[in-house]
Amino acid sequence: MKIGIIGGGSIGLLFAGYLSENNDVTVYTRTTHQADEINKIGVTINKQNFSKTFRVQAVTSSSSVLDKDLVFIAVKQYTLNDVLSNVQDLEKVQTICFLQNGMSHINMMKQLENPNILVGVVEHGAFKINETTVIHTGIGRTKIGVFKGKNYGLDKEIYNFPIEFHKNWYEIISSKLIANAVINPLTALYGVRNGELLHNEYFHNQMNAVFNDIISVIPSNKNEMWELVTTICKNTAENKSSMLRDIEEGRKTEVDAILGYLLVEAEKLKQEVAVIQFLFDSIKGLEIKGG
């Protein structure tokens, strides 16, 4: 299968490396320098007791994806508009799959005319250390559902990289949204790793407060979702959330796609969500401070 991966960040490189074992993979990068480095060196995945370099092709993101069977879009939510506008022939690809955090991209997906549109969530931990190398910090799953069309994807066994297909696309991305909305902003605000939200009783109190606000906006099984959120915290206890890393490195965060989406939904429902508003304003303030 010919696979395109738009985005040379941690998730893009992780997918590129593992998927290249059984597929013809091309990474579409923002810069010519990164594309040149990948073509010269390959993509290296490091994790405990494992390091492997995979041969992967790379071109810049303005190149055509016309010959690809499947294209994964693995860029930050806030760059999606530019990506969808700039990648050549994206609308002619039979199957595309979005791998963003949050849910703001749903409206964008509705405007696309591709026959098959998939949406996925990535539960792996990954940290990019340079243009060609990523550390696989936590083995999880990738859950994919069909937003439009049919399930046309990966059905091969991929070593240490399980992909699951689900019938209910909304359920998988709303569940990830809830987990991200609880964990990411709090860890970014407090400057702590994920596990601290469970171990520090005061942080844990705020986990509950944020969670209750979110559940008032996104219908869900409260007990099952709380168990999911706490399980993710335990499994990624030593990890820094992507939002915390963004704040530490002075980058823009995905808070608009996560908490911003919840605020819009709350306004539609005329639901007061003071804790979410406080967190949103706090992260936006940290962005300005970091910038």
C-alpha cells in the first residue's frame, strides 16, 4: 500500500517508521531540511531495549499526494486549514485519515469530498528529539473509525503498533477529547507530569472539577469515562503531556481545539462551565507569556 503521512512531528515519524515495514511510506514535511534529512538518514524509533532505523521517503508538504492509497494527516489542529489548502491533490485521494487531538476538525471534515474519510485517536506516547528520531515513550493503540464512506485501512499485523477499527467514530474521538481536556491543561498549568494529577490530592480535586464540567457538555458514561481518564494517567504517569511540552518550549498549544471546542458546545447548551473557562484562559495566558 502507498501511504502518505502529512506531518513530520512525533506522531508522523512514529507512524512512518512502523508502517514502512509493510508499506511504501512517504512523509510530507514542513521544511525541505527535514525532508532531506529523512531521505538521507531514515526514521529512527527508540524505546526501551529497542532502536531501529527505517527507510522512509520524504518530500515537502506542498508536493502532490495523488498516487497515495491512504493519507494520514498528523499535524497540529491549528495548522489544519493551511495543510488542507496547500497539499496538492489531497481532494483526489480515495482515503484520508485525521489524527488530531480535540474535535474542532469535524466541521472541516464535513466540507471534504474524498470518498472515504477516517478519524483516529493515537494513544501512544511519543517524543521527537530531532528531525529524524522519535522516542516511543509509551505503547498504546490507534483507534480508527469511519466518518464517511467505508473502512479502507490497515489490516496487517504491525509489530508493537496495534490499530483498531471501531464502528462509532464519535465515541472514540469524544473519549480522547475528554481525557485530553482533563490531563493536558492541568499538567500544563501546574508544570507536572501526568501521574502527579493522581498523587497530589489537590491536583486530583481539580481533575474531578474539570471532569464534571466536561461531562456536563459531552454526554458520556460518567463512571466509564472517569476510569478511562485515571487509567491513562496511570499508564502515562512519567510522561509530560504535549500541552506541557508546548508551554515549556514556548509553542502554541492545542487548547483552542480541546477546551475551546468545549466552550463553544457549552454556549450552545447554555451550560455554565466556569472551571473549563478558567483553564482555557490560564493556558492562553501562558501562551502569551511564553511567546
